[in-house]
Amino acid sequence: MEYYKELKMSREELLVKIQSMVKASRFQHMLAVEKVAGELAERFSADIYQARLAGLLHDYAKELSFMEFEGLIDRHHLDESLKSWGNEILHGKVGYLKIQEDLGLENQEILQAIERHTTGHAEMTVLDKIVYVADYIEKGRNFPQVDKARELAAVSLDKALAFKTMRTMEYLIAKKEPIYPQTLETYNTYIKFLKEK
Ligand code: GDP
Ligand code: FE
Ligand code: FE
């Protein structure tokens, strides 16, 4: 069994902890993201250990209550305006701090990739891109066009991430949901990669 030095716990202990935080289906999703994030890291020459750990942990805070997010925002002096967003945005933008608090994870590259996994960012690292894309294409995903996303991810992280962002924005607009500014910035930076032949 793997031992995570920076978390001071074994994989077994970590999996038990994650399972105490999220329902079984979400736990399976996190394991699937871990796996494909590792594969993407291999394909695109990134750090496989970091990609797998970020993938495994990315939705750790998805089931926190709004009050818990408010507490994290206050304790860490984050911008109050975050409180106007729901759990969909907060589980990444604020949730990474819960991982830091609970697990003692201090690896800033991993924490940043988790922070950015829902909205992306105008300037993403390869690790950020891998977690963002892995979340979208893991084997349990079965929305229309997931195969298209997987094909893009086989050739280019930029194309795949642009595709996720475009589809997410289309979906949000159709539902009359607000777009988080960073989501739009991700779209503006990366959409050009989908236009190139
Ligand atoms: P999941 O946690 O594995 O379900 O995946 P994500 O973290 O990528 O996305 C969580 C949810 O956030 C999805 O339902 C997205 O549609 C939603 N989401 C992504 N970007 C935005 C945004 O800019 N605004 C809003 N309102 N929701 C968003
Ligand atoms: Fe998420
Ligand atoms: Fe996810």
C-alpha cells in the first residue's frame, strides 16, 4: 500500500477519510479521476504522483454545507463575494482549504489544481489542465459528446479543456445560470485551440 509522506498517512487511511466525506458514487468518481489523471500525466509528461493525488482529492469538499464554506472563507480571509456562489463553485474555490486543514496537504501545485478544477483559469499549469480535463472524461462520465472530449484529450489538453469550458458555458446559459468570471476567462484564453484545424 502506498504511503503519502506529505499527508503522513497510508493510502488505506486516506481512502477511509475520503469516504467519510462523500457519498459512494462520488468516491468512485474521485477514484476514476485519479486513474485518468495519472494516464494524462504520463501522456503529457507531467508528474504522475501529483496528478493522481490531485485527481483523487479534487471533490473532497463537494458535500460541505454552505455554513462550512462560509467558515472557511472567514478563517482564511477570502473575498466575501465568494459567498454569493453555491457549492458548485465553492467546492473548488474554497474546498481546497478544507483539504489543507483536514489532511495537512501543503503542496501548492496540487492545491491550485484542485482550486481550479471547476472553472479553470486564464493561465493554467499542465497539472491544472490535467485535473480539469480528467474530471470531465473519467470512465464513468456518459454525457453526449464525452467520446469527443476523450478524443481531444488524446491529442491536446488545450483542445480538451476548451471543449469542456465551451460545453459547460452552453449548459449554464441554457439553464439561465450565472457564469463565474474565471470560467469566462478560461473560455477566452483557450477557445482558439478548438478553431485550429
Ligand atoms: P463535478 O464536481 O465532478 O460535478 O464537476 P465540476 O467541479 O467540474 O463542476 C461542478 C458543477 O459546477 C457543474 O455542474 C458545472 O456545470 C458547474 N459550473 C462550472 N462552471 C460554472 C460557472 O461558471 N457558473 C456556475 N454557476 N456553475 C458552474
Ligand atoms: Fe468538482
Ligand atoms: Fe469531479
